[in-house]
Amino acid sequence: MELTGTRVIAADIDTVWAHLNNAETLQACIPGCQELSGSPDEGFAAVVKQKVGPVSATFKGEVTLENVNAPNSYTIVGEGKGGVAGFAKGRADVTLSTVTEGTELGYVVDAKVGGKLAQLGSRVIGGFAKKMADQFFEKFQKTVEGRDNDASA
């Protein structure tokens, strides 16, 4: 399944890049993220709890950064295992470019799921993946722009 999108963030490219590489920012923005540790150089380890349709699971996984071209682009590669629920793995090509309003962040995500999650069907998984991406980038934009005062987001 592939997802693409762009979002204009009212901040300079170096600020956006710094947040994309900050474990604290990423943990705050990833929906359901309970733990995130590591660094951009060594990779990140994460624990994320999610409910996809009728399947609830806690995923433990690792994320690494490849093709790093600071502060313009990188590829995020990750895989998470949720026990009997199955697994999710994917990669996202993230690009940053300077625009009049600040920085345009573009992304192309390619994700795959297996196990019970795969049995839910592509419509359910696709809808869930889009919702997760939208939530992440909305929260990321608010955090970077310094307007993240909505605790319920």
C-alpha cells in the first residue's frame, strides 16, 4: 500500500530537519507511541500500541534512517512486530524544500502488513494507515510551529 502527501510547515528547513531527527518530537507525534529511544545515527527502537479494526496490539519495532541528505531528504525504514496480531513494515521517503511560507515536507510511504492485520483487508488497513499518517503530520506540524497546546491531539 502506498501513501503520498505534502504539508507546508511555517518554519525554516533546518528547524523542520532537527525535529524530524529528534526522538522526543517523534515520540510525541507518533499516535500510540509509548516509548521511543535511540538516535538518527544508530536508529530508533519504538513501542507503539494501536487498535486496527477489531485487532489491538502492542508493536515493538526498529527504525533506521537511510539515504540521509541533510537537511533535504532521507528514507525511514522500519518494522514492527505485534505478536499474534502480525507485523507491519515499510519505508517512507521524506523530502524537505524551502517555500515562501516555510518548508514543504513531502512523503511517499510504502507499507506492508502480515498476520491477522492482513486479514482485515486492504480497505481497512489503507484507511487506518492514512489516518495514522494524517495524525502524525498534523501533530508534527503543530509541534514544529510551536502551536501544540491542544493536549487532546
